[in-house]
Amino acid sequence: MVKKMTALVLLFGVIFLLAACGSETTSGDTDDSEVRTVEVTVPPTSKNLSWQTPDGEILGYEPDVLRAIDEKLEDYNFNILAVSDSAQETGLKTGKYDVAVGGYYKTPEREEQFLIPSEPTGMSLIKIYVREDSDIEEMKDLVGKNMVPTTAGGGTHNVIMEWQEENPEYNLEVTSSSGDIPYSERLQSVEGGQFDALILPSNLGQNEVIEELDLNIRETDPIKTGETVMLIHNSEENEQLAEDINNALKELRDEGTLSEISNEYYGEDIFQYAE
């Protein structure tokens, strides 16, 4: 009888130890489940900045920068989504998305609406795209010309308006429209003569479009260089996220990782133009 009681005690001891081990495993799983999923949007058609392939794969400079940030931030999991320009900022304002990238410039309006890390995600070179036989080389040459409408509230629109304010002796005719018009259509409208010029950052894949469609289009020297930034939904919860992303971006830049990604997609280190 004593032997049976001893065996039962040992059996219950083993069961208790196994239960304790199981409890530790559950606790570890709970920690993993506390990793926050962050909804991040990128443009779907802005090669080489960001684009989505027919089979759904998201490629480009900014998606790779996001993945590099994600690797550094253990408390977050970035869910990268390809979303149109207008839907990106709308979803970011409402909180549907947490983070958006898309070659964005820092503007007073965006600083009021969103959290913006001080570290840039990249650099953008603003150029004018014209027909090969055009005599347009710089901004003052656009007086009296018909420019492709810029995205309302976008960085390029603000660059043009800032130049106009600084050069009041030149009167440019500037119009704006939705940002959902594909760059291929915008470039074709210049070659076809509907417009005289298109002003855009050079990191949106225009050269690939020009080559693929065999367009009679050339680019001018940069009219402006600027930093591109990440936009984050403005909420108390995201204040720490913004700080963590900023720190990760600084590390990636100091390590040379951002320059490596730039060389892969643009054939040059865009950070050489940084101040």
C-alpha cells in the first residue's frame, strides 16, 4: 500500500512539472502574440520606388527599406500593402493604415496631420520631363507652357508653388488633379503634345516607362533635391512607433544599408545629395 501511495505521489509530481512547463510555453506564446502588427502602405505602380508584380509580390526601394526597419524592430510586424496614392493618405488620416511611404515630402499640412520621423527614408531628385525636341531646360522655361496637372497637395505641387513664390517675375500656369493617373499616361500625354512638360521626382520609374514604351521623352537636370519621409497616423499609440522607426532609420543610414538599397534600385547612392 505504501509503495502504491509513493507511486501516486511521484505520478502527480510529474504531472505538476509537465503542467508547469506547459504554462511557461503558453506565457512565451503570449509574449509573441503581443508583437504589434503595423499596417504599412506603399504605391503599387511607382517602379523603382515601389511596385507590385502581377503575382502580388511587392518590390522596390521603399519596400526593402521597410523590411530592413522591420528586422530591427522586434516589437512590431510590418504588414506591407500596395495601395493607390489617394487611398494611402485617406486611410492614414482615418487610422485604417498606420504608416505610409510613397516618396512623400515633408509639408506644413502633413506635419499637422501626421507623425513624421526626422530621419528621411530616401532622397528625391525633381526633374522636368519633356519631348526630345523641346527647348525646356529649367523652371523659367515653363512660362506660357502647359504642364501636366500635379497631385493636389502633393510634394511636387508644393515645390512648384515655392519656386513661383521665390520667382514672382515668372508666372506659371499650375493645375492639380487626382494622384491616381499612371505615370505612363502622364508621360504619353507629353509625347503626344497634350502637355508640354511633366514635373516629377526621378525615383518613380519614369526611365523604365520611357524605355519600355519607346517614348520620345528626355529629362532635364534636377531642379530641386529633397528628402522623402514616412507618414504615420497621428495617435498616442503611434508616438512610440514613430520614435522607434526614426531610430531604426538612423541606424540603417549610418550602417550604409540605405545606400546599398539605393544602389540596387537606382544605380547610385541617392544619399550623396543629402545635406
